[in-house]
Amino acid sequence: MSGDDPVLRSGKVDFGGVAKEINLSYVPEARVGDHVLVHVGFALTVIDEAEAARVFASLQEIAGLDAARAEAER
Amino acid sequence: MKFADEYRDARLVHALAARIAGEADPAGSYHFMEFCGGHTHAISRYGIEDLLPGSLRLIHGPGCPVCVLPVGRIDAAIRLAERPGVTLCTYGDVMRVPGSRGTSLLRAKAAGADVRMIYSTLDALAIAEAEPGREVVLFAIGFETTTPPTALAIRRAAQKGLANFTVFCNHVLTPAAIQNILDSPELRHLGRVRIDGFIGPAHVSTVIGTEPYSFFAEEFEKPVVVAGFEPLDVLQAVLMLVRQVNEGRHEVENQYGRAVRRDGNRQAKVEVAEIFELRKSFEWRGLGLVPYSGLRLKETYAAFDAERRFDVECVSAPDNPACECGAILRGVKRPADCKLFGTVCTPETPMGSCMVSAEGACAAHWTYGRFRDRARKAS
Ligand code: SF4
């Protein structure tokens, strides 16, 4: 990350192997190692990893339940 | 990539689709509009419609930023680009959007106009600094996601006192367009479209938050579920909508909590409010004049407004009469309903804006959907 001026704060973002310099003015809370959502060269939001994990677990639960039901019906 | 690959897990996708089929009433019917072009693209790309039960239909909405640019604004941008001394900068897709009589920015460029493709608004700023002899105009388009980057470029230009940088502002607002659709005669009086709920936009909502949708949920009694772009995101949102309809609820729910907060991005909203103000009305391709749906630069930033500096005249011009983009953007028709689809009109030779960007309904259907149609007919 670089730039003391908040307007020019930018950082390297890794897009699955390709690094790009991205403007971080709108995500002052972003820290090195965070996942950010980028649109036309600007980070718009920092990904909430705990929330991502929570939703994903609930999806797996739905899938797991259905699999168990299919098993029981067999 | 993290937070993408796992949301494409085929086993989970099928389990979720089975759950939707199990919970949707086979005798009922569910019509959900995905407002955002990113969703249109994802739905076509992953064949999500094929996974859904017959009682459920997804309707494409007007959320593709390039698609809704009216012919008159494209014509105005072309005239700007043709002025001697002007360098017009814009995003890649915009260059191929048809203006009137088969023109486009790309054609204007081929004919000698100085049109340059940028990745970010700051690229345009850099060009203005590097070439003080040119009048650099940023042809700014898009929804709430691209507005903050334009705002930042303007503030930066003001700080630096850049005299050769202006913005031709065409930024538009999502909630105004949703309201226009819900108020449209096709929905309210003619009954040609039915919408039982909305899949709310992903990136737009990272900026504006989920709050602005409460109005539609309450006033029009339609459920809204904000969703991410991956197949599991879309399917989960569909399941949440089905449940709301089954239970007679109409609330705003957020499937995309990992990226979208209730109040959105405060910094971005403050910046946009500092620099832009509402226009009384703005023309959209397909929707016509929509009240309070577009932004322009405030008086304080008039020095950076291309419309003021160059006296840009925007004359409304008709679409190609054979092109059905207008009806497609309002959810009344589908790409395959257009006679030009896939014959005269392809992504290489787009006749309408919906064929230009990957987020356009026609382009998405051309790239991913047409083979599926054929397979379905054959089977
Ligand atoms: S296929 Fe082409 S001409 Fe037809 S509606 Fe789509 S963009 Fe317009």
C-alpha cells in the first residue's frame, strides 16, 4: 500500500495471480491481506470473511440435509 | 479465487437448485427480475435458468450500464470527440454502442477523432496532465458503482487546478429505474410483465447499501434480495425470494452480506453528494425520460462540466426501429424475440446496445444461451 494523501491511497491487489494497482480511497478500513471488491480500478468494499464463512456454512447445511434425505429415501 | 470458486461448487449448486424446486409451488408462478447486468451475465453463463423449475422465470432488467445509454447521448459524445483539440476518454464497451445511423465512437475514432479507451477515471486525469494542449473530456457513464471514481477524478482535477479536464456526465441511479419499471403501464395496466420480486444488484449495493430498496418492498409490496454474482449467490437469492413469496412477505433481505452493508459505502456516498446533484429527468434507452434518475455536476464544479464548457446539445434520437433493446430492457421481450438477433446483429456488429457489453441481455444470450436453445429444441 502507498500514499499518505487519502485521495491517492492505493495498493496492489492480486486477481488470482495478476497484481494490479487499485485505488483504495473508498475503503479507508482496508488493511494488507484483506479481500476487496474492485470495480473500474477502485475498491468499493472490504469482504467480511466471517460473514462469507457463515453464509457458506448455511449453504453446505442445506446441501447436506438434502443429501441426507436422499440417502434416507433410498 | 477466494470467495468465488467455492461459490461455484457444482455439488452445492445442484443441491440448492433441488431445494428451490422442492419449495416452489408447482402450481404457482414466480417471476423475478434481476435488475443488474452482472446478474444477467452470470445467469446466462452458468445456465442458471435451466436449473430452475418451470414455475420460475427470471426476467432481465435494465441494469446494464452501457445498454441504457440513449442514442442522443452517444451522438452528443461523438460530436464532442469530433471537435478539434478534444480527446474523449471512455470505458471500452462504450466505444461500440451504436449512435444514430450506424455511427459509434469506434467509427468516429477510425475516421480520425481522438477517442481513447481507459480502464479507470484516473487514466483520463493522467492524459489531461500529460497533454496540457488537449481538451480532455471524460465520457462518464454507469450506475452508482462508477460514479464515485468519476467524483474522485473531478475532486482531484479541482485540487490540481487542471484547466483542460472536463466530464460529460451520464451517471444514472438504480432506485429511480426500479421505480420506473414498477410504475410502468406494462406492469400496472397492460399486464404484459409480471414481477413478484427483485434480485437486487451486487456492486451497486456495496455503494448505496440495502436501505434504498425498503421503499419498493413496502410501497409496491415486492420482495428484494440483494445478491452476489456467483451461481450459488444467485440461487440462494432465488430461494430466499421463493420463501418470501410463499410466506406472503415483502422485505429487503441481503444474501451478499460479505460485501454489502445496510448503509453501503459512506465515503463514496459523501464524495458523490459533494460533487453531483440530481437532474430533473434523464433519458434512458428503453425507459424514456425517467424523473430524478440522472446526475450532473454541481454549480461549484461547473468548470469541470463538459456540458457547460462545450455547450453540448443532446437531441433525443430514435433507436434502430428493428432493435428490440427497449422492450428487452423493460422485461417485455427476450433477445430471441428480435428478428435481427444472431443474423444481422452479433457482438462483432452490434445493432443495438444490448449486444455490446457482456452484461447486455442480447450479448449474454448470444455467448451462452443460444446453444442451449438449440439443445432444448433438439432434445
Ligand atoms: S439482437 Fe441486436 S438488434 Fe435485436 S434487440 Fe438485441 S441488440 Fe437490438
